[in-house]
Amino acid sequence: MRIGQLAQLNEVAYGSDFLYTTSGLYGFFCLKFILINNLFNSFFSSSDSLIP
């Protein structure tokens, strides 16, 4: 019984850790994509305004 409870706690701990790392990576990539997108948009809009 106690060994089973320990295994369950261990599983829960690893599961939450995995969830946090994956969500953290996902958020990081989303932020990176948004920043790159904004940079490209500002660059293209400025080059557009340069063309007469």
C-alpha cells in the first residue's frame, strides 16, 4: 500500500514537471514567434513607406 502511494506521488510529480516544461517551451516559442513577426512587420512597413 505504502509503496503504491509513493509510486503514485512520484508519477504525479513527474507528470506535473513534464507539463510545466512543455507549457514553458510552448510559451517561449509563441513569444519568440510573436516577436519575430512584429520585427518583420515593422521592417516591411518601413520599407513600404520608403518606396515612393
